[in-house]
Amino acid sequence: QVQLVESGGGLVQAGGSLRLSCAVSGISFSTYGMTWYRQAPGKKRELVASITSGGSTNYVDSVKGRFTISRDNAKNTVYLQMSSLKPEDTDVYYCAAHGYLTTYWGQGIQVTVSS
């Protein structure tokens, strides 16, 4: 059974920081590309950051220089370090594991940034 469990969300003031974690089980984690998405109610899901199995990273322009994605293959966990948070970063954040033919999703975690 594949599981992706996000943690670390919550309420933070603008300018603050949070670190999201996504613990993965049931797949060969090190061979999967991992991605963080976010989605607000009624809006399209947005790719925030991705990291390949080899460690290459990519970010949406709005978070470059503020967010950092990383992975620990020994712990089967992907992280999203978020700094200098803005109210517009408020969303539900999802992690996803991308295999050759399949994508697995976490349940999502709320991040709320107050002004």
C-alpha cells in the first residue's frame, strides 16, 4: 500500500517560515521524482517545486529564492522549506510521487499565512 503523509503545515505570520514534510512508504522512493503542488478552493492546482530522483530541482517563479525542496532517500521523505512567507502562499499543499506510469498523491495539508 502506497502512502504519502504530509506534515508541518499550519498558521504562520507573513515573513515567517514553515517546513513541510512528506513521508512516503510502499514504493521505491529513491527512484521517484517528487513534487509539491498547492491548490486553493476553486483554483487550478499549481506546481510549486519538484525534485528528480537525481536531485535536480525546479520551482515556480513566485517561490524562487524563498522555498527549497529537498529529499532524504534514507528516510523516504521529501521536504519543502518555505521562508519569507506571504499571504498569497496560503493554500492546501500536496506532495506527489511520480513514477514511470503512475503518480501517487498525499492527502494535502493546509498552510495559512496571515498578514
